[in-house]
Amino acid sequence: MGIIQKFQDAFGGQNKSAPPTKTKGVPGTIVFGGFISEDEKNAALIGPEKYRTYSELLANVSIVAAGTRYFLNLVAKARWKVTPADESDEAKRFADIITKQLTSMDTSWSRVIRRAAMYRFYGYSIQEWTAVRKDGMLLFEDIAPRPQITINKWDVNKAGKVLGVTQLDPLLGDDIYLPRKKLVYIVDDSINDSPEGLGLFRHIVGPAKRLQRYEQLEGYGFESDLRGIPVGRAPFAALSEAVDTGLITQQNMDDAIAPIKSFITDHIKNPALGLLLDSITYQSEDETGTPSTVFQWDVDLLKGSATSFAEVAIAIERVNREIARTLGVDGLLLGEQTTGSHALSSDKSLNFALIVDSTLSELADTYQRDMIQRLWELNKWPENMMPTFNTEAAQHRDITQITQALKDMAAAGGKLSMNDPAINVLREMLGLPKQPEMTKEEFVLIQGKGGADTNAGNNTDDKEDIANGRGNNDVDN
């Protein structure tokens, strides 16, 4: 029994149980002295250097720039709503405070969201909020971004929870510690558990490098017709013999062949491109001295395939699609081919809208935790009065389909009243002003003039419907 106990002790048998309130495991990412240990082999993707690499891709690869901006524009366009904790006046007052915050900060809310959404591409996003006291309350004065390239150290506990970060001042070179409670921090840690996450830009570094190379080769091709390598010919043997016999100097020989060398080295097409050569041909060495058809001085191309342009274009198109699929914006490339369908376009638009909605949902959760909850802690407001963030769906809605669906509902008996909220929603989608508010008397009078129900508003059920804002359900509007 003693041997068994020793064996269990040696292999941790005594530690098999753990209290439910205690964390036993540890994260898989090593953070030593604030620095993250990375297994990355590419030096351009380690530490702050990787954010320079990402920024270079964003600035110089057109499909990356277009896809990123397209995504951010949709994210920033979504409307944010603040839902009160309940229907009480007190809960609505607190919701109004948060609603006003979205328009009263130094940085507009759409810009705040646009910058935070970059976590999807870089891997994480950090913003710092600053509070100011107004009307006896602590409110947010601004929420400003803290670029990823300036974050050089991470303060994490044993369980991997971020307690703060250290920012390197790019101007003075000083370290600035930013505590977690003062930050809006969101990370894409679905693939790894690093505090820096793993963004989409990491997946397109290789394809983007190939794309830039292919485009460079295509440029070379246009400059030199992509038909072959220039080849120059000159009577080098005769020139060397002339130098050896003293008929000409070495400088004379170099000057004679310099135009051909320059042409071969700098043969990029331009309006001034041209070359004038000696027209003398080789002659036979017999007594007749018969001339040949071969020029002693000549420039030609080592011929290549005539289809090289098309092959390079296909390679560029393939890599463009690969990058677009990774970013989720391959719908931007629809229409380039002669084939396709409306169903395919709708399907891709729907999938992209779901990606945007997923990002908005994560952002709403983040700002609920790092913004609304922080305000409640600062002001010591009652927790049961805390409102929640909600965002509208980014999915495109076809007005024709909606109106047709409402018409079908009306035909089935689900008729709209004249003051139904759906009417104002449709008017807003059409860019029209809201329907004017009507009093109960005006509403009953209009329904009566319609002739659909001469007793509209006169019976008990109609009066109850009107009083409750439902209108007269007996009228087909």
C-alpha cells in the first residue's frame, strides 16, 4: 500500500480533485516578462513588425484595401439602440443617458465602432476611454484607439486574463501602463488563446506576397512585350583583334558596343525607345567576298510563348479570389465572369451580412462590458437599471419583398392598421418622412371616410383597439 501511495504522489494522484471555484489549467500561450512567445518563423510577422507588414498589405494590395473598407463601412453603418432594463421611467432615464453618450463624445460613435472592428483583421483592438464629470455624473468624454504597433507588453495573470497593457510612446519612447479597467478590449481568440489573437491579415500574407510578385511580372511583361529576353549581337572578335593590333583603342571598342549594352539593360518601352546600328553584314572570305544576310550588329528577342500574358492574368485573378474568400468579400468579384446568377449573388450577400452581424454582436457585448458597465461602476448606479446595447441587422432588406409579404399577410387576414409601426419603418427605408401623428378622433374620422366599415370606431372593440394604439382591425389598409 505504501508503494501505491508513493506512485500516486509521484504522478499527482493527490491533486486529481479541485474546488469548483479554483482554476487549475493554464493557457497555451507563454507570456514571459510581458512579452508573448510566438512560434512564428517569418521574421516579418513577429512582434510589432507584423503590424507594419499588415499595414503595408492594407495600403498597397487593392483587394485587401477594398475588402477591409467594404466591411468597415457596413459595420459603421449599423444603428445602435439602447434598450432600457424595464418599462419604468427610471430605467428609460438611464437608457437616455447612454443614448446621449453615443452622440456627445469627442469621437463620433461610427468612428469608434469602425476602429474597434479592425480586431477582425489585426487580431485584437484596444481603445482607451476618458471620463469627464457632467451634471453630477461621470460620463465618457472620448474613446480613442491605441494602435496595435504601440502595444509592446501584456500584463496577464496565471489564468491568462489580461490585467493591463504597456504602450510604447512613439514620440518619447516611454512606457505607459494602461490598466484593463480603462480599456475597451476585444480579441479574436477563436484559433489561439494569445492576448493578441489571430486576425485575418495573418492568413493573407503569403497570397498577397504572391499577388504582388505576379503583378510585378505582368508589369515587366507590358514593358518588354513579355515575348522574350533581348539579345544583342556585335562583331566582338573583330573588335578585339582591332584593339590588339592597335587599329582602335579599348575605349573605342567600349563606346561602340555601349548602345547595345544600354538597350539590353534598359529596354523598358517608352516613346524615346530606339536603337541605331551599323548595317554592315558578314561577307565570305573567298575571292568573291560575297555578302551574307546576317548583320554584324543586331538586336533581337529570344522568343517566348505568346500566351504568357493570359497565364499571368489567370494567376493574378486566382490569388485575388483566394484573398477575397479569406476576407469574406468574394462577392465583390462577382460580375467579372460572363457567367453567374442572381441567386449566387444573393447567397454571397447574405453570408457576408451574417459575418457583419456576428462582428456587431461581439462589439455590442464588448461595449456592454467595457463601457456601460464601467459607467455603472463609476457612478454607483443601481445594477438592475443597467440598459443593454443592441444593433440592427446588417442584412440587406428588399422593400419589394417586404411589401409583397405584407400584402400576402393582409390577404390572409393579418391586415395593417393605419398607425401600425411597420408603416413608418417602410417609409424610412424609402427615404420618406414618418407618417404624421394622428389623434384618436382623426383616426376614427379617416377610417369612417374610407367606407370600409361605417361603424369604425363606434363599437366597443374598435374603441379599445384605438385606445391601445392598434387601430381598427376591421379596415383593410
